[in-house]
Amino acid sequence: MLMLTPAALEMARALKRRERDARRGKLATERAERLTDAMAARMRAAFAEGHAASLFALEGPFRHAIRSGLCLQGWKWDAADEMAAAMVAEALRKAGVKRPSWNEGQPEWTIESGALIEHTRCQRCHKPLPEGHQKFCSSICKRSHHSRLSALRHADAETAIRMAIRLD
């Protein structure tokens, strides 16, 4: 019978571990692929059926579910959150979603030209609009509104938060 030295046994074990880890990596890749495909399909279906207002509606619940599952498997929170974010981002990519910029997400941006939306109140002070005015009751309100939006867009994080909760 052939006897292996301790060093040879360790080399054989290391080879088996590498082969096993390679199989696990492939399985994990296939599993992640199936999961992201399923998430993308569910996002599209929920949006098409009217259960979600946008394709991003399930982003938070999916990220939470994946992260909590990984944490229960022993992953550290940061690593689990990073993996969950990457998987949800891949699902969104597969669903064909392009994330809008911050400006594109604002109400002023979403009203397309030619859309017949009747405003009855000033966007700035909320007083009734005078006859012939479409969005602001005066040029003062218009300038004030636009200067505040500009300040918000160009503010650093702390200043933007203070402005949003109206401390400044």
C-alpha cells in the first residue's frame, strides 16, 4: 500500500479544496444568475400589472431580503449589503432600467412640454394663481423658487439636508 507523506497529504487536500471551491463558485454564480433573472422578471411583471409605480419599486425589498438571507448564513452585514446591492443592480440592468439623475427625479422635470396640467396654486407660496400665470404668482416667487433649486443642486450634503428640512 502506498503511504503519502504529511506534505503530500496536505497537497492532495489543498487540491480537493480548490476543486470543491471552484465547483461552489460555479454553483454560486449560476444561483446568482437565476436569482437576478427572477428578480428582473418580477420587477417587470409588477410594473406591467400596475402593482409597482416604477421598475425601482422592488429595489429596497429585494435588497433587504438578499442581505438578511446572507446575514443569516453568517455573512458580515457590510459584505452582505454589498453583495445584495450588486445583485439588485444586476437585476435592474437585466430589466433594462436606466437610473434617472437626481434632477430627472424632481417634479419640475417630470412634467413634459405640451402636457396639459393645470396649476391652480403658486409653486412657491401656494397662493391662488392670477389669471394668465401658469406656475408662479409673481416673478419674485419664480426667481426665489429657481434660486433655491439651484442652491440645492450645488450644495454639499450637510447644507442640502439643512435646506431640505428648512433650517437654512
